[in-house]
Amino acid sequence: MHEEACVEPLHPWGAKRKRDRKNIELMYFCQVIKEKEWDMENHHADTRESVRQLFDTVDAISVQGYDQERRVVYWNIGSEKIYGYTAEEALGKKLEDLIIPESMRSNVVSSHKNWVNKGIEIPASELTLRSKSGRDVSVYSSHVMFCNSRGEYEMYCIDVDMGDVKKAQSQAVSKEELLKGVFESIPDLFFLLSEDGNIIDYHAGDSRKLYVQHENIIGKNMADFLPEEVSAKFNASIAKAMVDGGVLSFEYYLDLPIGKAYFEARVSHLRGQQQLMVIVRDITEAHETAELIRKQAYFDSLTSIPNRFLSLDRLSQMIKEMDRNGEKGAVVFLDVDDFKKVNDSLGHDAGDKVLIEAANRLSSTVRESDTVGRLGGDEFIVLLGSLTECFDAVDVVEKLLDVFREPFNIDGRELNLTTSIGVAVFPDNGESATDLLRNADAAMYQSKELGRNTYSFFTKQMNAMILRRLEIEAQLIGALERNEFEVYYQPKINLNDRRIVGVEALLRWHNPVMGQVAPDEFIPIAEHTGLIVPIGKYVLAHALDFLREWGQTQRQEYTVAVNLSPRQFRDQGFVDFVKESLRASGVAPDRLEFEITEGVLMIGQSCVDEVLSTLHTLGVKLSMDDFGTGYSSLSYLRQYDFDLLKIDRSFVSGITTNREDRDLVTATIAMAHSLNLHVVAEGVETAEQLTLLQELGCDIAQGYHFSKPIPALEMMGYKLAERSMAKN
Ligand code: C2E
Ligand code: CA
Ligand code: CA
């Protein structure tokens, strides 16, 4: 071989020379060929065969042999793969007619001639040749020339496809560009650190995000410009990343002139480079959103104190802690007395202000470590932890009552409000959050019953009550299907002619487990669970059926009164059910009376207005039940189209002995008559009561004096007794 070949002459074909890994492989192959050439020249003629065999099966590299006239004498499988010609197609063809593009042909021919004749070697180079299909083929091409046994020069070309390399190169270039674009466009900060934590390089799309003069940071350590606790976090993560590998992330914040800013840092060790990559992201916005979401999920939006969810969570935490430390704690349940009145008379805005003020007063009364939460509506909870004695809670509870007694100044008005409080103590009154809350609630009800504005601790009797309540709740489920209900009827007597005008339908429940359960006990529970809806339908259907049959046998125009609970008004299908039941029974609508208490009107929902006015339009009668016990608000009587007013049993029982009761009954009758309402006295037990009621002008009476509520069949036969009374 000629020495000049190694000096890298200007390439005769005008191509650039490039060294890379592929070149090195090629050089190795050339070396092999040169050694074989040496063999051939010096030893056996068939060595050329062995060279060819060597490359016959190599498909990654194209090896072509050309004779002195550049006709193909050898064409391996790699050549077919790169250039597309099979060996049969290629053999005998001339190099320049085969894979050399038009523009290079003369150059190739003359370079080859120069090599053969003058020994000017064609150096290896990158070339763009042409395939059978006319496609450009980038190859790195090396060439060797030797003299065969016949004294003729043969040139061997060893070409490696550069397509892959080119592709990889262009990908690498675009990756670099992409990365640059990424660095510039995303707000993250990138730092490259040496293993001892010094900054080697950084990228900051927005250099303001660095929060330091950025000329200053190369060569510095994080500790040089970050607060101590933050740089400690960096150092710890760097140390850990170098040991454990992977990506470590942590959050930190900086107090900046613009406010608190939150960051997330990700540290990874680039082991090969002995460097660390740190990516820092400003997460202030996400942090603020998360904080807002947390607030909305856990805090009451009106008062900003913990909501029900968080309060109960805190209670569970407190229970665990007290359990561990063997301490006691108290759950204090507060309900603002007559809060509804505030809302109704002064509007919801004033109501909201009262709740905010109440939350503030409660919060400022207890220790920082105690929780004050809003359970909903006008119900609050206070959690008192770390008590040594139940009695310790008493002081706090009395203070809580006191802060309410101070008048509330709302919109320039002084409101006098009170609260009813119930207290349950851990672990004495329950060991779970649900039990404690339920028991505190029960104790609160006790306070309401005691006349409000007071507190009660949970007691054993309350516990018994709760257990009973739970049993009723359980037994009520399926009671209707098991046919455990029966409707009883109590007659109502017209005091003018002493004749029966109708009955009140009163539900009875015979349960195989609990025996007879009084409606005063189970109706509120059925109301609470919603079971009153199907049960109420059952009563209405039976009452109407009874009335039809009774009216037929007696040929009398009786009425039936059915009691309605608040929950039934929220039942979408209620009015339709009433219409359908009236139609099916053939009972005229004005024979049906619905008895409702003030409680129904006080739920203050639009559905009540709607249902009542539809019922009125239907012609159904409306009766105000238990008058005198609630607020006995005249406004309700005026607002709705009532037909009857029922004076509560508690006043009737006192009229002959108690002056106040008699005055109240007298006034009620006068007032009712002025509003065109008929008056029914309920719970009439004695002849004296009856006589007095008659004197006071009461229209109708109902009570044990005439009859207890009795089963339908018995009621059908009640005619005799009626006659005997009429004779009197
Ligand atoms: P209420 O509507 O005030 O019914 C009158 C209650 O007084 C009935 O109690 C009746 O048995 C009782 N009573 C009648 N006359 C006398 C008397 O002279 N002396 C005494 N001591 N009591 C008398 P009852 O049947 O136990 O029902 C209690 C409450 O349960 C009812 O009070 C009503 O609010 C509710 N209730 C009963 N049945 C139904 C129903 O089907 N649906 C709904 N929603 N509530 C019902
Ligand atoms: Ca009633
Ligand atoms: Ca009543």
C-alpha cells in the first residue's frame, strides 16, 4: 500500500472525511483485507476466495470487487442490501454504471485510473451513491487495491450504510433543539451540580425565577444563597440520591418580597457523568389551589371554622390520643335556641351574621387546642381534650352558655339568644366518634326539653332511650310488609247535636318483638328514616276505604281525619297519591281532613305551600293540630286555608281546674271563629270538660269520654253508643 494514503489527501471525490465508531469498525475490516492481500501476494492464489467467503454472509457491510476495467467481480449480500442489485445483476457491470451518480462518474473513473496507473490511493470517505431504485445511499466507503495472481489490479470497496448514523445524528440534533426549546419554554429551573453540590450549569427560562442575581450562581453551592433549612433539604436529597439512585423529590418554600413561594425540587444522580441534575418547579399556584380546595372541603364557608367532616375527623383523632394517654375528653353539642325565628323574622343575612358571631364567641371561649366546629345549620360542636375529670367540662360548658347570653348586635339590633347544650364524655359515654356525637345530641335534646338555655350531661336513662330508639328503627324496617300496622279510629262528636261527625285515623303498631309501640314513639323515627312516606300512604288508603264502607252502612256523611308528617310533603308523588286514593275509594274530597301541626309549616319549604294549596283546590279540608303547643302563630292560620283548629289535649285537660288554660281555650275559640274555623277539642275525658267546652262555644269534641281510638270493625258498630248519647 502507498504511504500517502495515510496522510489524508484532499479527497478526490470531493467528500468529507469523518471519524466515528463506524469508521473504526471499517478500519478494522480494511486491516483484515490488507492482511489477506498480503497473504495472496505472498502465498496462495486461492486466498482471494477466502476473503470473499469472509464477506459473503456479512450483510451489514457492502463489499464489492472490481477488475481493472471496474467491472464487478465480487458482490456480497451486504451490497445487495444497500444498493438493491443482486449479485447476478451486478456481476460484470461497470462501477460507474451501477451505483455512481451521473455527476460523480468522470471523477470516479479518473480516480480509479490514477490509483491503478499512478498508485494514488482513493481515501476512505463519506459518499452519497445511488441504489438500483435511484435512491440516494449514504455510505462510508473504504477502498483497497491489490494485484491478483494474473497480475491484474482488483479494487475492493467496503461500504457501510450511513443512513442509520445519519438518522441518529439528525435525531440527536433535533433532541438537542427540543431540549433547548423545553428549557426555554417551561418555567422549571434546571441545575447541573457536581457531586459536591456546586452548580456547574443551569437553565432558567425565566431568570427572575432564580430569585438571585444569576451571574452569581455558577460555581456556588445551594447553601450559598438559600436559607439554611432549604439548603439542608437539598444536601440531604443530594446525599441520598447518590446512595439510592432514582429521583428524589421534596418541597420547600421561600419568603420572597412578592410573598411566600412554594417549590418542588427533583434531584437525580447522573452516575456516569458524576453529576447531579436538579429540577426546581414553582408550585405556588398549585399550592394555593390545593389550600383553597382543602379549605372548602374541611372548613365551613360561612364561619370559617371546621365543618362537620373535619370536626368528626378531629374527634376521631382526639379519641385515639385520649385512649393512648388514658385521658378523658368531652364532646359538647350546641344548638342555638329558636334560631329559626331569627331567620324567619330578620332574614337569612341576619341569621348568617348570628352564626358567624356565635362561631367567633365559641372559638374565643375555649383553649387554642380545642376544636370548635359547625355541624350544620345552627348546630355547633366543641371538642374538649385532656380532661382529668368529667367535671372539668362543666366550667367550660357554663362559659359557653354565658357567651351566648350576651346580646348579639346584628344590624343595629340587639338580639337575645340562648343555646341548648348536650355533653358526652369519653370514654364513659361512648368510645367511638359516632356514639359520642349521638349521645351528646341526645343530651342536647334533654336540655331543650328542660326549657332550653341550659346544659345536660348524657345519662344512663338517655342511653336506654337511645337503645330503644335504635331497636324501633330496626324493627320498623319491613313492618309494613309484615302487616304489623293497623289503623284505629276515634270518633269526633258535634257538640250542638251530640252526633258523630267523623273520626280521626290513628295508627297502631303491633310488633312481635317489642309488642305494642305507641305512635308518639315510632312516628318521629319513621319520619326521620323516611319510612313515614309508605306508612302514611297505608294509613290514607285504609282510612278512605273505611270511610266508604262506614258511610255506606250508616248512610251518613262522615269525615275522616288523617295526620300528616313533614316528610310526606317532600314526597313528589304525594298529591297524586291523594287524588288517586280519593278516586279509587269514591270518597268526596271534602270528607277528608288532613291534620298538620305547626312543625309542618315551620319546615318553611316551598313544597309545603304547593301541596297545601293543591289540596285546598281539590277540596280537601285542612286542620291545625295540637294548637297551643308550638308558637301558635296566628300568621300561619291566616296564611293557609285552614278549616279546623284542634285545641291540644294539654289545655283541655286543665280547663276545669286551671284558669290560665281556660282563658287560653276561650281566647282560642273566639279567635278561631273570627277566622271562620271550626274548633275541635281533643282529649276530652270528663263530662265537666265537655260541658265547659260547650259553654265556651267549642264545635266538636274528641276524647276518651266518648271513646278511645278503636279498630275499624268496632268503629262500624259504634252507632248504638251514639244513639244513646243523642237521647241524653
Ligand atoms: P294526635 O294527632 O294529637 O292524636 C291524638 C292523640 O291523643 C292520640 O294518641 C289519641 O289516642 C290520644 N287521645 C285521644 N283522646 C284522648 C284522651 O281523652 N286522653 C288521652 N290521654 N289521650 C287521648 P295516639 O294515637 O297515641 O297518637 C299519638 C300521636 O301520634 C298523634 O297525636 C299523632 O301526632 C301521631 N300519629 C298517630 N297516628 C298517626 C298517623 O297515622 N300519621 C301520623 N303522621 N301521625 C300519627
Ligand atoms: Ca291529630
Ligand atoms: Ca293533636
